Amino acid sequence: MSRVVFSGAGKTAAEIDQALSLGILEFNVESQAELELLGVRAAKLKKRARFALRVNPDVFAETHPYISTGLREHKFGVDIRQALAIYKSAAGNRWLQAHSVSVHIGSQIRSADPFGAAMERVAKLARQLQRAGIQPFAVDAGGGLGIDYHLGSFDAAAKVREYAAAIEKALQDFEGRLMIEPGRFIVAQAGALVTRVLQVKRNGKKTFVITDAGMNDLIRPALYQAHHEIVPLRPRTGKSKIVDVVGPICESGDFFAHDRKLAPIEPGDLIALLDAGAYGMAQSSNYNTRLRPAEVLVEGAKARLIRRRETMADLLAPETM
């Protein structure tokens, strides 16, 4: 628990109480009102709350608008220009400890420049806090470093070096602890969604490959128009075709790829949607009365079940007559 950071724009009093009781590292506070609530709950439980303000540095990140989070018109955090005053307002509360400054400008960002620009503004705020007698122990740089969802020569090590250099340059005179949250970069390419082809049908000029996985299993293409490479587990020989890869759910938005050139695919074939390790199972649902799939961990030549397939009994268990 001493390494847990609690973020989110809508924390409830019950969640705050539980986190305080467990002794988490810090709360990333999103507003003045939330900071006041945190102080009230901490006093009630007599537990000192370490907090960071999540600041909006107003840095534009070239990514999908749904996963851009660092502009002042977004729902997240506080305007960085108001942060110093909010930190000062908490200085006299014995149950609140200013522990860090937090920032997260978005996700799937492929350039290091926005990270560097954001951290320069955070470093300036940290210096202002120090001059005001408020000594932050850490900076939470958030996450957001993107991957390449297309097959190709993606140099992950070079991206990491660029990202690290941008952060290091911005924080060169900051002597506290640095926290980063590079979740997608670590886990995305470690996961794949394997699905079976049910039918291959032609409607007019379109050819559809219909699979037994749907948007409830991997919503990223429908939600973000995200690209996932699709590969057959056992490739067939023959001429490639332009197809739409879709699921069985009764929505036209239930698709994995439009106008994708794929090798020949037949009913019964298994295909893999790559790079599903981030925001795959985490965003899955039971929409359309669908049961979520099993998860299998592969280590070298070994495979073991780490989450069983859901059953209809699981789906209906919370319902009462």
C-alpha cells in the first residue's frame, strides 16, 4: 500500500476512508473541494493524508481527444496557475501533508516534447512551493508514453531514452523523488485477444469476417478508432483480400478493422488481435449479455489459466427476484 497512488476525478468519501485506513502513499487531488473533503475524512479517522495536486499544465498532446487530459478545459486536475494558492490553503491543516505535485497530460503520446514542456511547468511550480516553505517530496510525472500499434520497426529503447531525457532536463534542479506510471508502454504488447472466425460473408462490395469476439471484449477500435494488427494463428496460402473484421453484437460499431488487407481466412480459423494487453480486459464488459473470455498467461513454452471464462451463472448472480 505504501506505493499506491489514488487518482480519479470523482473519489467518494467511502473510497477515501478505505485508502486512508490502508495507508496509501498519496492522493492525487483533483480540486479544491476534493482537498477539503480529504481533510475532513482524514480528521475524522485521525489519519494524516499525503496529497498531491494534479495540475493541468495546459500542454497540448497529439493524441485522441478522449485520452488527452492536460488542457485547462478538461475535467481533470486544477489550473497550474491556481495550484500555489491551493497548496498554501492546506498548509495549516494538521491532517493534510503536501507530498507531491502530479501531472498527467494524456495517453498514447508518441513524442517526448509534450512531456518535457509539462514537466518544465511542474518544476517551476515546485520551485514556487519551495520558496513558500512548502517542500514537495516528489513529482508524479504520470504516464502516457505511447507504443506503435502497427507492425514495423518500433525502437522502444530509443523512445524511452527520449522520454527520460525530456523529464531529466526539466527536473534537473529538483532533488525529490520521481514517480512515473508507464502502464501501457509495459503491458500493451504483452497481450493478444484470440478469437475464432464464425463466418466470412459478402454484402454488396463488402466482405465481412465475423468473429466470436466483440466490442465488449476489446472496445478500443469502436471507442477510439484504434488500430490493432490482426494475424492468423495458422496462415493460409493464397491471395490477400480487403475485409472488415467484425463481432457478433447487434451494432454497426461492433468492429475491429475496416478495409483491412488480410491473408485468406476461413470459418473456424483462429486469429489474434495484437497489443491488447492495455485497455483490453480492463475495459471489457458484459454488454449484450456476453460472457467475458478466459485469460491465459504464457511464459515461454508454458501456459496457465489466470482468469477462468465467465459462465451464465456468473452473469446472473447479482440479480434478485
